[in-house]
Amino acid sequence: MIWRQALIIGTAALLAVLIEVTLLSRLGIPGATPDLVVVTVVAVALAMGPVQGAVTGFTAGALLDLAPPGDTLLGINAVVYILIGFITGLAVDPRDRTIPIMMGMTGLATGAAVLLTAGLDTMLGSERVDWEQVPVLALSGALYGVLLAPGVILLVAWVVRKATPEILVS
């Protein structure tokens, strides 16, 4: 059973990072790049629980930290995504997992990822953070997260339901 969960987590994290780095970052849309990685972490946390969400967050964050072009300090994305995966899986009661609530949680998570990453980068001495752009990036990132949420969350929930029927998926 654990190997199925590991396979789902690893595949979801790898695909999200690859699609975000190779495709979404090159779209040239206004504001932030759509953060498919955070949406995927939220989707796994909602489908499997807080521990698996945190593991997905670490895996995806570490992959994103290592993928070129790295624009944050090494490890920042992993720490931020661990928090997002764990808190998301813990915060939303399985009985309350409706599409609007999951979309709202995804929007909050993507906006929070921008703010947490910028805050941690600044605290650790990075001079790359432009605080005048952070609110615009957080809001546009939240909007893109809300738009990506229904498809990604439903796809991840379907895969988890098919591959691991023992896990309760709403």
C-alpha cells in the first residue's frame, strides 16, 4: 500500500514541476506563473491527508529548488510546500470538501506560498525580493491557483481513488 502512495506522490510532484518549469513559466501571462506545484500539493493533501501532503510538499519543493532557473535560496520552496501540504490536509474536514471550499483553499495556499517564499527569502538575506511586486504576484498566483484547482484536484482524487481504494477520498 505504501508503495502506491509513494508512486502517486512522486509522479504527481515530478509532473507538476516539469509542467510548471517547461510550459507554464514560458506562457508570458501577466502576474505570477501559475503555480501548478502548489495546486498539486494541495490536491494530494486533500485526497490523502496531511502527512502525505507534507511529503508531497517536500518532494515537489526540493525538485523545484533544484530545477533551473532557481530564483530562491535552496530549500525555501521545500519548507514552504511542506507547511502548505500539512496545513491543508489538516485544515479541511473530509465532510466539507466541496469544490468551492477546495478552490478557496487552493487560492489561499497559492497566495500564501508567494508571501511565505518572499518572507523567508528576505529573512535569510536574499536581495532578489521586490516587495512592490509581491502583492500583485500573490493575488495573481491565487487567481491562477483557483482556476487550476478543479481539474487538478479532481484528477488527483480520481487517481488516488483508483490506485489506493483503502484511503478515504471525498
